[in-house]
Amino acid sequence: MSILTRFKDIISSNINALLDKAEDPGKMIDQYLRNLADDLAEVKKETAGVMAEESRTRRLVEENDKEEAKYEALAKKALLSGNEDDARVFLTKKQEIGSIGASLETAYASAKENAVRMRQMHDKLVKDINSLNARRQSIKAKVAVANTQERLNKIGASAEKAQGSLSAFNRMEEKADKMLDEANARAELDSAPIDEAQALEDKYQNSEINATVEDELTAMKAKLGL
């Protein structure tokens, strides 16, 4: 049946393999559950149809067996009654029904095999869904932890980058201080050397000015009677 081929991948599906290929397992598992629910609804419908077909063919086989047994019984009665020709007619009918019964047995065997395989697919799918539902929160929790760790890794990288910038700033500050010290040193070196004689000359000239001021102050005090 085409339904068996159609759902062959469901029987051989591997949930872990599918999740390994997912970029976001948290979202993928929700989508996978939705897909499985849709698959289960269709498989359940098809399985019910196949099982119904098995039941129908089984009834046909049973009814055919009863008909065959009936004509065999009639043939025996005819023989016991001395009606060989009637018995021959009943046996001919029995053989016709037996030939039909062979075809029905073949059909029933195929229907039974299909029903077993469809039920296996149905049960496998139910088991997968139950297993995935049980693991759903655990998987989502792992994804959340992984995302948090990834954010921490990015923050750590940013912090390292900031430390690098701070170190560069410190180096620039040290360089600026060095440049300033060198500039002050050059300014000091570029200034004229101190003339000691000139410095002493200024000292004595100032002392003479101070003496003149003191003399004038004394004369002023005398006039004022102080």
C-alpha cells in the first residue's frame, strides 16, 4: 500500500538526529512536535482503515468457510439419502466456494500483515511523541543555559576589549606626561644662563634705594615731632 511507503520514514525516524541538525533546538522541538501530531492524526486514520479492512476480509473468510462447510454437509446428506447426483452438485458448489476461499485467504493474509505494520508505525509514533514531550522541558532548559553562556562569552569578550582600551589609554597618558616633561626640560635648557654679577648688582642697587627711603622717613618724623 502507498500508505506504508508514505510513512516509512516515520518508522525509521531518529529524533536526536533531527535535533542535531536544528539551528535552534528549542524552536525545532516545538515544530517537530506539531509535525508529529499531524502525522499521528493521519497515521491513526489510515491505521483504523487498514484494521477495518483486515476485519472485513476475516469475516469474508469465515463466511466462506461456513458456506463451504454447509455444502459439504448437504453432499453427505444427499449420499446418505442415495442421491449421488445431488451430492455431486453440492460438492461442485463446495469446490467453487473453496476456490473463492483461497483468494479470500490470500487477501486476508495481506490485510493482516498491513494492519500489523500500520499498528507498529502508530505505536512507534505515539512512543516518540510521548518521549519527546517528556524531554521537552529538559531540552528547552539546556538551550536556555547555552544561550546564557553564549551571552556571557560575548560579555567577557567585550570586557577584555574594554581592558585593552583602558591599557591603551594609560599608555597614551604616560606618553603625554613624558612629552610634557621633555618640553619643560627643553624650555629650561633654552633659557639664558644666570649672570651672578648682574644678580649681585641688583641686590646692592636695591639696598641703596632702601637706605634713601629710610633717611627721608627719619627727616619727616623729626619735622612732625614724632
